[in-house]
Amino acid sequence: MSTTTRTTVIANFIVNEFHGGDTSLAIAPEEDLLGSGLVKSLEMMRLIEFLEQEFSIRVEPQEMTVENFISIQAMDTFVERMGG
């Protein structure tokens, strides 16, 4: 799967699941999701579960770091590194 496709899939999940499908919401790939309030800390677990299912990867506890999940771009890089 291409980077563009992965980032679109992740962004769509965030908009649909956490923001009621608000089509006016545009999330830049490098935007800080936690700092901006786009994803709350409890929602992050749902997002990680989605990534595991959607991209057939396994996220180990030690991999659940801010660096891997701070932005859509960071998640895309992580998923690609994990073979998803």
C-alpha cells in the first residue's frame, strides 16, 4: 500500500471515529494529533487497534511511543517499518 493511501485511511478513521465524519476537518500528515486535540489519549488505544487490524501489524507495548503515533506521518512510517 502506498504512503498516500495509508495516510488517507488513517486520516479518514480519525475524522469518522473521533469527529463524527466532519468533512470540513482537514488533518495535515505532520500535525501533532495529541497536542492539537484531534486525538485524545484514550482514543489513541482505539487508533492503535485500528492500525493493527487494518494493516495486519502487531504493536508491542514498547513501540507505543509518542514518536510512533504523534502524527499521521509518524504512524505511516511506523506501519511501513512494521511491514503493513
